Amino acid sequence: MAQKTNNLRNAPKIVKIRVVTMEIDVVQTRVAVRAEPGTPRHHIAIWLPSFFYAAVAATLAEMFTLVNTIRGDSIFSVEFLGSADQAVAESGISFPTQRRPSRRVDAFVILAVPGLPSRQLTADLDRESGFVRPNLTQAAENGAIIAAHCSASWFLADAGMLDARSATTSWWLKHDVNMRFPRVRWDVSRLLVRDGLIYTCGGGFSGIELGKALLREFGFHEEERHVRKLLVLPPTRYLQTPYEMVLEELPASFRSLRERLTSIDESSILGMNVTALAERLALSPRTLVRRFSDEMGLTPQQWLTERRLAVAKQLLEATDLAVTEVCQRVGYLDAPSFNRLFSRQTGMTPGAYRRQSR
């Protein structure tokens, strides 16, 4: 009986010792993984759409990597993702991108597609939504933080991730998003909204507020304060209503491309190349190409060629000018090249066109 009693007393002690040993082993394993040298603790993937603002992309990346400098440790790694091998910003600055992240992401940040409300912007957002969806879905399934900058909240709403959630977006899209995604609790007056692991922010440089919030989300409150001071970032802002304006008050450069082209007299067009046309419209060559493609479905060079040939046809129909003279008047110096171009576009030579049109 005494022996049995001793066995019962000893049994619980053995079980306790084994459980403690197992817990210690698990903790030691986790510590070893976290302490592995050269591996940043948090991986940030930033999606760059077909068009975006380079300053926002670069500032976000600098905010994360500056924490590494402050701590003297590999805390964050940042990589850019996109639908091609490189993404080119509105300014023409290019960023190398990958289609898929190189490792599991802890935060997936999606930058905006720039633009004011229009059918074209809606089409651009819908098209980009398809490109970003696979990475967005994967990040959400992995439990990563999802952060949408400006109009990028459209992609989250389009994927159903914002249903019954609070969110914001750029102020000029408030009517569009309310009509398109009525199940989302939009509060577009706010500059930054957090709902669970999903962040959305307002337009333009509200991306700075997003970056600061993400640093705090990862627990780097003190480092976030240092980043603000070292980069001389503005004080925290909460509302974007002070930035709203009547869109009709915007200058003529924001009018549709067709409207602006009709204001250029024909004689000026005949002497223009694409560079001169971009300068006349106060647009970068890259933006000019994009707006022609988006709004008119052709290139600037194709439009210039069409306008020149339209004038050439008028001259051939209404005057007796020699073909070489018509060629020069519409901006071509080489008659054989003009003849080939005219034939390719109309299916007949300039002489044949003149005879048939009279």
C-alpha cells in the first residue's frame, strides 16, 4: 500500500516535468528562427499599377527601410510588384517589379491609379483590379495586413473584401464608390481608416499617413516618431475634407483630350511632331501616349498622321497644287514617303484620289 501511494505521488511530477520540457523546446525553436541572421523580420510588398506616383512609392519604401537604419538591424524588407517587369510612374521614373513576391508578405500595400472621375478611370481601375487580384487574394489568405492607397480601395471593394467594413478612398471618387460598392461603409471624409487588418487611405500623399500607421501596427512606435522627425514629415492629419474642391474649377489641362485638341489650329498641327504636341498640351510624352490610348484608342503619331492626311485630301480635292506641293504643305519633306503613306492609308495614290474625288 505504501508503495502504491508513492507511485501515485510521483506520477503527476513526471507529467509536469515532461510538459515543461516540451514548452521550453518550442520556445527555444521559435527564438532560433527569429534570430536567424540576415533575414528581415517583416516583408513589405508594394504593388505598382500601370500608372502611379513615384514619390508615394519611394517615400513608403524609405520609411520602412529607415527603421532598419535607426535600429541597426534588418527589420523590414521591401519589394515592388507589378503586372510587368518594370512599372513606370506618371513622371517617367521606372521601378523594377516582380509579378509575385519572393517570400511570404507581412503587409501588402497597393498604390493608386491616378486620375479624376471619368469612364476611363473606372475602366482603368477595373482592368488593374484583375492584375492585382491574385496577389491580393494570396496576401489575405496568409493573414497579411492589406493596405490600399487612394483609389486602390477600389480593388479591395471589387474583390468583396470591404463588404460591411469601414473604408475611405480619394475624395473625388466618393460618388463613384458609393454607387458601385454600396455594401461598403464609406467614410471619405477621413484620411485613414483601419478595419481589422485592412487599411485604406485618402488621395495623394495621404500615403504618408498610411506608412506611419503601418509602422505603428508592427509595434515600432518610437521608430515611427524618429522617422517623422528625420524625414520632416507633416503632423498627423485625420481628415481630407479640407482638400476637397469643385472639380469644375480645375484648369483647362484637366479637360478631355478631344476638347483640348480641337483648340489647336490646323496650321500648327501640320508642323508638329509628338514632342511638340506634348509641349503644347503641357503633358509629359508618356502621359500624352497614355491619354491618347485611353481616350481615343490611338497613338499621338497616328493622330498627327490622320490630321495631315485629312488636310492633304482637302488640298487634292479643292486645288490644282502639285502632289509634291501638297506633300510639303502638310508637313512632309519626302514626296515618295508621303505617296507610300497616303496609298497605305487610303488604298490609292494621291493622283488617283484627286481624279476620283472630282
